[in-house]
Amino acid sequence: MSDPHCFGSLQVCRLRVAELATNGVPVAGADNGYVTDAVIKVDVSTEIEQGDELTLKNGCGSVCQTYKDSDRLKRLSLKMDLCQLDSELISLLVGGTVIDSSGDTIGFALPSLDDDPSNGVCLELWTKAWDGSEQATPASLSNAAAYFHWVFPKATFTLGNITMENDVMTIPVEGFSNENSSLPAHGPYNDWPAAVTAAGGIVTAGGWFLDSSIPDAECGFITVPAQGS
């Protein structure tokens, strides 16, 4: 029998994305990934397809046969608020063009009406696994501080409504997460735990696992490694 872990989840400490190709495989390259701590909050909600309900009555008006099919998950809806107007990260999330000046990113242009839709990104998030009054340190992670590592294997976004006022700007992005059977079992950065890889990774609309590793936040693109078999 496995050892259960009944932990809470606290805060959201890191966000990482990897650009996807048309077939859902992460695109290897120096400008195809990003990791940041500039995420304020993430809302995740389910979109459900209601199961068919069938009823047949007899000639006297009584119910003769009845059937209710199960409801089914179609996809997850995602909404994130960011605290930095980060042109490179936003370009990975929504498409568009980064404006560069002598190697420095100075701006961003939204995708045009004629641009093909974005192929999306693999989105990963880290929240603290919380045990009562402190961060969890499970034996399965050699008593290291634990995080819930969240995975949304094919997320597509659009830029939300921006407000300019006498306050710090919040940058919202909104979208969906769908299944992605092409996502490697070891994750887009080849760093998922062996047990997750052995289980086939996460290729449904979303999931999570306990992890002791959390990437360092950076300002600028990061390299997505070549994908092994």
C-alpha cells in the first residue's frame, strides 16, 4: 500500500513554459522557453460536457426507460495575472512579435488577424506543499521541502483586458488547456521525477505531482532542450 500525502497547497511560486510545435512536441531552441516568478495568481476551472439524458414513457405517461450518461471533462480554462509587462514571456503565451534593439528586447506587437493561431505552450507551475504550519518534507523526497508541480500540457492564451491607472498594472492572460499525447513523459525540460516518467508523464488536460526541485526565475528566454525518446 502506498504512503498517502495529505498536504495542502499554498501560494504560486514559479511559472515555466515551453513552446510547442504543431504536433504538440516541445520546440528545442534558445528562445523557446521561459521561467518567471512574476505570476500573481492562476485560476483553473473545468469545462464539462453534460452527459445525454434519455427518458422513454409508456402510453399511460409513466417512465418506462431512463438513462443518464456521465458528464465528461472537455478541457480546463486558465486565467493568469502577471505583475510584469514582459514582452518575451507574453510572446510565448499569446504569439506576436518581440521588438529587439541591438540584442535588447524593448517592445512587443500583438499577432495580426492574418497570423496562424499559436500552437500553445506546455505550462508548468509550482505551489508549496503545506503540512499544517510548515512546508511539507515527505520521506519520498528525502525530507526535502516539497512543492506541487502542476502541468498543463497544451495551453493556449490570449491577452486579457489591461487597465492603465494610478496603480501598478496587472497583465492578465486567458486561455485553455487540452490533452497533448505528444508531450514527452520526462517533461519539456527533461527534469520530471523518474516515477512520473515511468507513469507516462502527464498528457491529459492537467495534473500535478510532488517535487523537490523548483527552477530559478530569470529575465529572458531560456533554452528548451532537444527531446529524447
